[in-house]
Amino acid sequence: MNNFESKHSQPKLDTHEGWIVQVYSSNRRLLWVLEPSHGWIFLIGCGFGLLVSIIWVNLARYNPPLEAKQSIESAPLQVD
């Protein structure tokens, strides 16, 4: 029997492998790298920014402007 029979094996996809994007210039120098952690940090930053903006808008609605607190009545004149 021949142990080295020709078999066409399918490449297995490993779903646990990460991904990485590398961009090179025309002279084959590495310009920048995009890793999965960069994507997660970007999404967390977008979520945090959205949360801060929602809180900011809600606080601005319930606080009256500072100029509205001035009294309409004039103070009595003090004469010596």
C-alpha cells in the first residue's frame, strides 16, 4: 500500500483567527496597521461619545439660562 496517496484536502477555516490590515507604500515600507483591537476601541469611543452627548443635551434642557435669574425690580438707591 502506498501511504502517500494523492488526496485533495480542503483548507480549514479557523474562525478563531484574527484579522489584520497592513498598508504599504510604493517602496514597500509599512505605513500603518489596523488590528481588531483598534476597531473595538473605535466603537467603544463612539458609544462613549454618544452617551456623553445624550447626557449633555438632557442636562441643558433642565437647567435654565443664567441670565433669567436676574431680578426685574431695581434696588433702592442708598443715599448717605
